[in-house]
Amino acid sequence: MTRAMHVMAGVLLDARGHVLLAQRPPGKHLAGLWEFPGGKLDADETAVAGLVRELREELGIEAEVGEPLIRVPWRYGDRSLLLDARVVRSWQGEPMSLDGQALQWRDPAAVDLAMLSPADRPILRALQLPARYPITPADVSVEAFEAWRLLLLEAIEHGLRLVLLRFPLWAPEQVRELAAAVLPVARERGAQLLLSGDVAGALALGHGVGVQLKALQLTSLHERPLPWEQLVGASCHDQTELARASAWADFATLSPVSSTATHPAATPLGWPVFQSMVEAAAVPVYALGGMTAADAEVARRAGGQGVAGIRGFW
């Protein structure tokens, strides 16, 4: 089996939080699409040294490479690559085009994923997504509608940026009504509301509302169910489901990582298995099951985007 080409990508962030994108020049594969600057590692070159060299050759800067963001395994036809993205917040010199490529600084939240090369889209999503993904409790009755409307508004005002509205005791129309009531403030603050399995509801509500697909829904997909500007998450429990999520979703949850009161009979994956599955996934992955907000850094060290959860998040 041919070894995947190891390619480094530098996610350069300036003081405003804007990110640098480079356009692939005419004559190259995927010409006209945009990507994160970087390039292929030389033989026996470390990831950090290779990225520093590539950014020097491509942009004329001396970079201080920061933390890993995401590693994206990808295939273009018969060619396999591993796109290894690292955050860069500090450098010497002014980035300039030395390879004939156009450059632009963009707010990550305003970048259209369709303009990026396919392998670079998960990098942008990892940059856009927060480290914590709260899920509403399953035992909430519809009588608590107003209480949850106020709770969600308060949470968004205090920094909540991603939440799954999962109310199995409610009719889908009632969940949509709650999302619609919170949506104006969510849009203003840049927060994303996700509906559980309700693609039609997300389409009806539009920008700012996405969907968390159930594992069974993944098996019947033949195309992305929502426009690029609406998030698609996927609930996964094994490598096969993660592979399907990588084809159609922006991110996935993988569970159960630890023992959980919600599913006490389920066998936990544990962090080593979680890490091995994440390494093979081409989307950001949240650890779910027995998580608290304080576990986000553990998940990051295992290659995940962060943590998702219910009881430890409200």
C-alpha cells in the first residue's frame, strides 16, 4: 500500500482573528480553489520544521508554529495525502506571494466552503467550531418551553456558539418553534442551533440552523442534505459511521468515550480507541459520552475537536 503524502498546512491568524488563504494558480490541480498555505514534507523532515520551511518558501516569513488543529486524511483519485494543519499566530516578516498565488485575509466565519479545495474544508470547519458542544437533556417536557427559551438566550449571551436542540418528548414543530424564537439572537452572536435529525426543519429555518444526523440517516445519504452555510453534524459510534460522516457532514460526535448515565449498558471506547478513530476521520470529531466541559483539553490532545455532552454542560 502506497504511503500517504504528508502535507503541512499553516493556519495563519492575525490580530483580528482573520485567516490567510492562498489561491491555487492556473495549471495546478484544483486551480482557482483556495487553500491554507503549506506543502509537502521532505524526507526525514519533522512536521514543524517542514511547515516553517514551506511558509518561508511560499510566503517569505519566519513562522512560529503553534498547536495542531486537525489532521485530514484525504484521497484525490489514486493519490492519498494526510493534510496536517497547525495554527500559526506569530511570524516575522510580511506574508507575500512568492509562488504566483493570490492571497487574501478572511474572517473564518465569512468564508464560503465552496471556494476551498475539498481537503481544506475540514480545516476551516475545525477553525470555526468551538471546543464545547452542549446537548439539551432528553427528559425536558414541552411545558418547559419558555424556561428553555430564556436559558438558551442567556447561554448565547454568555458565549454559547453551538448547541444541539434535542427534545425527544416534543413534536418536531415545537422544537422548530423554539429554534425560531432564539434564532435572531443566535445569528447576531454567531451561534449555531442544530436540530436532531430534522433536515426539513433546518431547511425551513435557514441560516444559523443546522442538523445533527442520526447514524441511520447517514446510510441513506447520496448528497449533502443542507447548503454549505448550514452545519451538518453526524452521530457516530464506529469507524464505518465516521467514514460516512466524512463524506457528507461538517463534523461528527463519537460515542461513548467514557461511561455514561444516559447509556449505562454501552461499552466505552476509551481515549486510545477514540484517538485511533479520529486519526482516520476527515472531519472534526467531538468526544461524547461521560464528558464534562473540563474534558475538552483531553479530547484535543487525542486529536478531537473537543467535547459534547448533556449532564455536564448545563
